[in-house]
Amino acid sequence: MKTVQQAVYLAILFSICVSAITLTGKVYSNETADESHDGLLSKQVPIMVLEIAWSPSGDYLAVGRNNGLWLYDKDGDEVTHRDGSQVSAIAWSPNSEFLAASDNTRGQVLILSIPDFEILEDQVSAAGGENEIPLNWNPNPELAVLASAAGKDILFWNTSSWDNFDAFQKAHADTISVLEWSPDGSKLASGGFDYMIHIWDYPSGDQINSLKVGDYVKDINWLEDSTTVVFPDVRGKFLFWNYLTNEITTVETGSFVVFDVELNNEIIAASTNDGVVWVQNRELEMTPYLLDTQLRALSIDIAPDGRSITYPGVNGAVLTTQVILMPTRSAPEG
């Protein structure tokens, strides 16, 4: 396993080789990080960032911490926050007008209006106790569906009436850890502590394909074609899996554990256990850039500019840093 010092050394080395240029960006601070809220978090407990999610519009950044939920504008200014609850899952509506957040402390799913954070709905029955509550909003606004998990079950909520109108019972053999809709909204990928990834057709509920992986599923993302999912695997790898052809592509990060994988049309980023965010272009042809975060980043996101990484910092802060990947210089001939 790499140490943080080794990771920093490698990051400096890659910078010298002109593989990337890092520009200092915005810091989204947690000004109330040293306070105690509702008796749920003492001053001795370190503040941790559990979830980071930019809105589809790019106007807002939502940050879930172990002491509450924060909303920032794109310039880094705090808009509002809710104290006192551990928030480890965030899902934006397609139009960025609503936010679903898991209140793990109280075992609830909160539906909040944006930007005032008014509670529109409080779904206690969706929570599955005090466990983490996976959430994902269908990207098709015409479907108006929010998926959540309660233990081994997947629940579906009508986001107009907030009725729990459907469920996939016992979708996994163990607790579900992540849910992710395909970009076209027709498929749902679920991962669990049973080391399984399932692809579901929606709304029929048919299980299209399944894949056994080497660890519990920490994260799932989709490519734009809605046929390939990307997810962390064991020993610092993440995989591309086409569920139609079963073709698998493996990418090595050089770390021991990958927590979160995010991608867009240009870059792919993976957060690791050694305090480094691994960044590469989508074609995987550049020299990877290692962005030092000084701590394990459980969640990252790609900022609205498409070239910056938003990631946790120390003391509950969240930072955005631009990374411009460039070809590695070849050795001179002769």
C-alpha cells in the first residue's frame, strides 16, 4: 500500500513531467464544523465529508457531512445548511429544483426544495433503520421516480405524490449499498454487500444481467451509452463492464482501495484510500495525474467546468481544483 508521502512524491514527479497542471481552486468551508448540533456530534468527533454532489444545472454544490447537510453556490458561498444529522447519500432531481438526502442519524429520507432547504417530504419508511440509505433520482423528468434502498429491497417513489408505488423485493442477498440509474432512465444498476451488481429493466423489474465482484460495491457509474457501468474493484482497480456483451476492461490506479469513480466526456477520476484522487482522460492514453487530498476521499465529483475535481479536505472542508491533463513528454532522440 502506498503511503501518503509516496503519493505526494509521485504527484510532484508527474507535475515535473508535464503530465498535468493543477490550479488552486475554491474552498467550500464548514464554518460550524467545530460546533455540536442537537447533541448528535461532540466537539471531539472529527468532521468528515461523506458525500459531494453538484446539481445537474451546475449552480449548486450539496455536501453531506457527519454533522449535517450544506448547500453552496457555484462561487463557493454557503446558501444554507441543516445541522445535526449524518448525511451519506444525496440525489438531485433532473431539474435541480429538489434534493433527496439520507438522514442516517434518524433513519429518514428528506426531500428538500432548492435553494431554501424547506422539507417537502419526510420518508421514514424508506430508510431501513439507521443504515446508510442509497438514493438515486431517475434522470428522465417525465418518469418522476426516485429510487431508494431499504435493506435488501429497492423502493420506488412517485416524486409528484411521494407514494411508494413499487418495489423490487429481496433484490440482493445482503444489504444494498448503491443505486444508479442509466443516463436514459431505462435501467437501474444496484450493488450490495453480497458482492453483486444487478442490472434491472425499468419499469418491468426484469433482472437483465448480474456480475459477481471482488468486494462489496462502493460506487457505480454509467457511460453515456447506458450499456456500460464503471465501479471500484479490489486492489485499487476499477472496472468497465458492458452488461450486454459481458466485456470487462480493468484500470489500475496503483492504490490499494478505490472508493468513488466519477466521469464525464473528457476525464475519469477515482478517489483512493491513500489520500490521492487518480485523474485520467477518458481514452486512458495520458499519464495519470495524482491529486493529493491529504486524507481518504470517500466521495468526489467533477465540477461543472468539466475539468475540475471537487473533493474533501481536512476539517470538513471541500475543495475544487482544476486538473488539465497533457501528454507526457517523450525522451529526446539520439
